[in-house]
Amino acid sequence: MRRLLLLRHAKSDWAVGGQRDIDRVLAERGRTAAPVMGHYLARHALRPDKIVVSSARRARETCDLIVPAFDRPPPVAVEARVYEAPAKALLEVVRETPPEVHTLLMIGHNPGIQELASLLMATGDIHARQSLLEKFPTAALAVLDFPVDHWSEVQPHTGRLDRFITPRALSAETE
């Protein structure tokens, strides 16, 4: 079995005029949400064997704020192909994952991350699937399981959506 964790980068800041999109930093809300999602991953034993992260600064900052939640930080690969990539391009990155990686965390952008989750999921909780299809907020996490031995075998509509978690849902649980 393979497990794919799809995380949209945390909320970014649009305040700097003239700044290139790839260079945008996280907003305060993003700097708060990312560690919350990291702690959620660690608390629920969703430790990736590898993290593939977009080359965009906001995605790398999200990753930097998530990694400290793990007692053993997973290896991180910055992958330019994840930046602003459509679902099929992201799927190719997933399919290239080495066989020793059983759980992969990909940190990327919308609409690609949401489209990839939608393309891959076939089953799972109907409410979680519907929520994911309606909106994939910043710092949201989709967990998909695949009954395959190799990442190269991952195909559209073969995944089971284990869960879909948003920072807002986690903050509502603690209130």
C-alpha cells in the first residue's frame, strides 16, 4: 500500500507590490496554520518517508514550519515541477517516487493539488470527498491510500480518501 498526503501551501501574503508570484512569503495566518497541520500529521502518525515541495517560497516556508513536528525530520526534495503544475504533471512526479517511500507528502498549489486529489480519489467518506471537491483551502490536507506496491502503478480513480482536514476544522475542535 502507498499513502499520498497532499497539502496545499499555507496562506500567503500579497502585500508586496511588484513581487514575483514564486517569491511570495507566508502571511501571519499561514505561519500559524502550517505548524498546526504539522502537529496534526505527527499526532496522527502521518509521518512521510519523503516530502516533495514546490520551489515557490510560500510552499518551502510551509514545509519548514511542518517538519519540526516530527521527531525524525523526513527528507525534503524541492521540485520545480510542482510549482503551478496541473494534476497530470503532479501525478508524474508522484509516479517517479522511489519504491522505498511508502508515504509521500507533496506540498503544492491550487488548482493542481485539488485537481490531483479529485483525479485520484475513487472511494472514501462521501462528506470528505464532497468538501474536497467544493474547496481546498490553504494548508488543507488530503490523505489518499492506494492498494499498489509501486508508485508507478498509481492511476486515476484508484485512491481511497482516508481524510480531508482543514486548519479551520482543527481550530474548531480546540474551541
